[in-house]
Amino acid sequence: MNNARLTIGEREISLPVIIGTENETAIDVSKLREQTGVITLDDGFANTGSCTSSITYIDGDKGILRYRGYPIEELAEKSTFVETAWTIIWGRLPSSDELRRFSMLLTEHELLHEGLRHHYNGFPVDAPPMAILSAMINSMSCYHHELLRIQDDEGLFEEAAARLISKVRTVAAAAYKMSMGRPLIYAVPEYGYVHNFLHMMFSLPNRPYTADPDIVKALNLILILHADHEQNCSTSTVRMVASGGANLFASVSAGVCALWGHLHGGANQAVVEMLEKIRTEHCSVRDFVEKVKRKENGVKLMGFGHRVYKNFDPRSQILREIARKILQKQGQSDEILDIAQELADLALHDDYFIQRKLYPNVDFYSGIILRAIGIPLMVNPPAAFK
Ligand code: ACO
């Protein structure tokens, strides 16, 4: 099938058909207006790709997610975030030399310019972390003029990617430290990516943080599972801003803002708030589910449903097991996780959710894990975690 035929009134036109690597079929409507004067309407981009891409493959009905052809389950088990990031960027697994070189670049770029550090003084202590993150990423464009116009120069691209991936964790950890009124902690070059983030978050000048390998693994996993997800809200925002020629930092900063929303990346915060509310108000899980079904005050089962996954989200299945393990290891109460499990069990057997194909998504468990590790969630004032 090379073409699709479209009839508009008396007119029939032919549109090119694009076949993906897994035989997915798309109709290319980019010349439709030129040919007919007609545009397409697709409210909320429910069924529109804005470009062809060979990065991520999702089969929402079968619950399949692959980055560059590698199943997410395999990457979750065998890879690290840094290796996965390299794979996503360059399209294949790195050799050990390539991985070492990229890790060295990450180390090289882990510090913040002192000028940037002073920006933190302008934020109130209870500033939302996502506001700080997007502002700081955008501010990086003031310090790296050579990276504002990257064309196809491979060297510069690799450096820009490493700089951004490396500094994001420094910016996030510094925001946390400032909110707590504690001194910033510098990265240790010998530590791995995730270990270093935890060190910058939780070490004190006289009290180094000892990283538990299970926690390092859990955080690696969360980063791997969130590393890419097709043309979703935040990725599309980055692409949209960049398409006008805006620089890398400005584009990614816009993506952070898009991710902030509670229907997207902010859902993990919303899930924890929902579970806490059920717990503190002693609301029965069954009553809560009924409220959701009645759409009372627009209440939703946060962490449920997905634009693409209509059977199960493979990422949530991976995180469910890790959540239980981390909570047990931390000696923390499993009450929140028990409520989550009861909610999931009820919803998965309820016609309302079955008919609408609503299943737990990645955010259903990620917030529980982050909270257990001690990482404040997005919109809570960090001071609340003192
Ligand atoms: N709880 C209760 N009902 C829901 C939920 C939910 N979480 N999600 C969708 N529905 C219902 C809608 O009310 C609607 O019902 P109706 O047919 O009676 O009107 C039906 O299911 C279809 O809903 P849509 O909003 O059209 O579904 P869509 O695929 O556009 O939305 C979304 C996907 C935004 C993720 C939605 O399921 C949702 O709001 N979920 C909760 C927020 C969440 O967990 N977001 C994280 C997604 S993962 C990520 O972004 C990293």
C-alpha cells in the first residue's frame, strides 16, 4: 500500500502512505492544503505524528515499549541510565570505550558556573522545583554561547547533550539544598551518574551519604523508564520550540514546563497526594473509586490512564516490584503502597475502568518510590520535607 485515496466532494486525491519499522501505517497529509486547500483537525494531537522517528516504538494495545529496538524490560534489567541515554541519542548500544568517553564528558560538565549558582538566591525557599529547573536550564544559554547554534557538528552535539544531562542533576540537587538552607555539595568525579545525584542531594559537609545499591538501581530505573516516550506533551513542546530555531537550553526548558502539569509528569505528585488524602481522611478505597466513577468534582484516579497504552503500561509493572522492595528496605510503612494496590485491584476489575481501558501508568508507582528515597515531589514546597 503506497497511497491512500481521499474523496472531498467530487474530488479524489492520493496521499502517500508511510510504513514504519514494525509495519505501522501513517498517511502523510503534509501536502493536503497545498493540493486541496483543506486542513486536518485533530483535537489534542490524539492521532497525529509531527515527524518520523526511529527512537521509540510503542504498541499501546500490547503494552510494548522499545527504545531503539531494545525492549524496556531488557534495558531496565541490564542497563544504566547513562548507557540508555547514549543508546537513545545515537541509536545503538555504546561500546565500552564510547560509554567511558561519554561518562567522562558527564563528569567534566557536572559543575555549575558560579554565576548560575547566584540565581538560586532570587528564588523563595518554597519555590516549585519545576519552576527552578526550567529557569536554570534556560539560564544556561547565557553561559554557553558556543552551544546556541549547534548544526550537525557531531563534536558540539555530544558536548551539548552531555552538558545538559550532567547539569540537570546538579541544578536539581542545588535547588533542594538551597530550599533546605544547607550548603551545596559538589559532585565526586569517581561516582556514577545516579550515585552522584544522591550524593549532591543528601551528603552534608561533615556527613557523606552512603548510597544503597538498591536505591541507586531504583533511581536508575526511574530515569530509564522516563528517558523517552514518543511524541508526548513535553517532547512535542521541545520540538515545537526548537523548530523556530530556539537553542537547546531554551527548548528543553519549555519541555520542563510542559512536563510540570498534573496530567503529565506532575502526575506522580498527584498520585502521592491522592493516596495521602485517602489515608489521612480515612476514606475507604471503594468510596474513593465510586467518587471517581461519579466524576465528583472532576476527581480522577491519578496515575491511571494513558493516551497510548490501552492494555497495560509496562513501566508501571516494573516499578510496582521496586516500590515494594524500597519501602521494605527503608523500613517505611507500606500503608500508602497498600492503598495504591487496593485501588489498582478494585479499578482493574471495575467496568468503568475496563471499558475506558484505564490501567496504572508509570506515575502510579514512581512518586511512591521517590518519596521513599527522600526526594521531594514536584509542587510541594521542599521546606515541607525538612
Ligand atoms: N480516572 C478516571 N477516569 C478517567 C481517567 C482517570 N485517571 N483517565 C481518563 N478517564 C476517563 C475520562 O473521564 C473519559 O471518560 P468519559 O468517556 O466518560 O468521558 C475517558 O476515560 C477518556 O478520557 P480521556 O481524557 O479522553 O483520555 P485520554 O487518553 O485523552 O487521557 C490521560 C489520558 C490524560 C493520561 C488521562 O487518562 C488522565 O488524566 N489520567 C490521570 C493523570 C495521569 O496519571 N497522567 C500521567 C500519564 S503518564 C505521563 O504523562 C508520564
